[in-house]
Amino acid sequence: MSDAGAATRCTTEAETLALGERIGMAVEPGDLILLSGQLGAGKTVLVRGIAAGMGIDPTLVRSPTFVLHHVYSAGSRVLHHLDLYRLGPSADIRLLDIDEMLESGGVVVVEWGEHAERERDAPATVTIDIDDDGTRVISRADTAPQRLLDAWNTEARA
């Protein structure tokens, strides 16, 4: 399992969505969230929850594995959803212009975020591990803004 900060155990997809929704309610323009986890860990499910928390229809959220980047919006709230899996760890991601996405006030969530090398932006780093019983253990590093860290301290609302 990851050595990140606090962790939440999600035994169902609904629990993962609820955590994402709490994160989405706390994000602010210019936030960068880097997601890591094996294939099928639930990264896109977490992004669906983030979208819902931002007031964006979560049914629109699809994995951007083959297109690299999806943009979702609701009013003035914009969510940029990137997936770096196909680019790999040594890819030059400057062409994606994450800086412009952040500067324009969007929230940027990057699947396979370990390939982004964006530590200078003090991103919220989230890792999803899968226990032997299939439970998702969703951990966050303590370097994220407190308002995002608090999502792990709030009980899920079913």
C-alpha cells in the first residue's frame, strides 16, 4: 500500500464516488490533483465523484485514456480530466499545456499523475490501492491544501 497520509477504505463504487464528491466540493480554480493506481483501481470513478461535487453531471465523465484530455463544465466551473497512461513515464507532456489549464481557473485531475512531474505546483497527490478483498484504499499526501485534506476527515453521506 502507499505511504501517503490519511487513507479511506472504500468497499463499494458508491463510497469511492462519495469521497470524490467531497473532494469536488472542496476544489478551487487552479487546483491540480494527481491520481495514481493500477489499471482498474477506480481513478475514473473518483473523477466522476469530483465532477459531481463540482456540479458537473458525473455520467459525462469517461476515461480519457485514448484521447488524453476531456473537459467538463457546469457554469463557470471547469474540470480538465487527463490520462497519461498511454504516454508513459518519460513522455514530454508540455504539449498538454497544464499550466494554461491551471492559469485559466480550471481544476485539473490527472490519472497516472506520477508521469506528470508537477511537484512544483504542490499538487494534491492521491493513490488508490486495491486490498486482497477488493477494497479500495484511497490515500492522500499531506501536501495538499487543507480544504482538500478535510475530504478524508468527513464521513461519507449515503
